[in-house]
Amino acid sequence: MGKSKLLGTLGKLATAALTPTILEEGTKLANDFIDRRKGYVKIPDVTKLDTQEAHETVDKYNFNHSTVKARANANYANAIPGTIVKVEPKPNTLVSPDTFVKLYYIDEPTIEESKQLAQEQAERKAQRKQARKDQVQHAVHATSKVANNLSKKVHLKKSFHAGNDDQDSTK
């Protein structure tokens, strides 16, 4: 029996012996994971609700929670003051019932800062768009210039050759 055949046979025997153990351990791990998550609850989506409604909703799920003032963000420029703009952990995430939930609310000064950030972001976007447009126009102009130069050279060569042909026919 060759070495490779012997190793192949040993490998098959080892796999056959280990497979039931591996499957058993994998099944045990999966069942443990499922058992731990049985009591898990989805985080409710309370974004865009006023802070009072959000508190009442989160209270229904018996989560420990707090309200935190959100930092300015361009995404909050159109938010309504006194509403929840962000929830941690993210809404609709399955979590343990003893998970602490943070509700981020927004106030008028933060909305004004957010509007300023959004405006700055829009201006930067417009500048990038204009720069791309300028690059394209420059490329088109340069390409048409090269095309014009080539056509002039080709035209000159044709007229030069045409002139030589005329001279040859007169001889």
C-alpha cells in the first residue's frame, strides 16, 4: 500500500470518528445560543416620536433607558425639536431584556447647528460636482483641439498629395 493511499485511509477513518463528535458539539452550541436568545426582545423604533411617547413605549418593554441630547449632524437638519433622532442599540435589534437603551433627542439649537452642517455639506458637494464638470469640459476642449489639429494635418497632407498628383499628370 502506497503512502498516499495509507494517509487517505487514515484521514477517512479519523473523519468518520470525529464527525459525530463535531456534529454533537455544534448542535449543543446552536441549542445553547437559541436558549439564550429565547427571552430576547426587539428594541422598539421610537425615532421621530416626541420624548414623552418614546419613554412610554420603551417603558412598556421594561428596558432601563435614559434620554441623551444628540450632537449636531447634517442628517438631523429637518428634525422636529423634542423628538428622538437616534436609539442605541439600533431599533429592531434583538437584545436581552436587561439591556440599557439610550434615546437621543434633539433641541432647537442642535437643529440649527445641523442645518449649518447640512448647508456646508451641500456646498462641498456642489464644489466637487463643479470640479468634475470643469474637468470634463477641459478634457472635451483638449480632445476637440487635438481632433482639429489632426484634421488640419490630414487635410494639408491630402492637399499636398493632391497637388503632387496634379504635377505628375502634367509631365
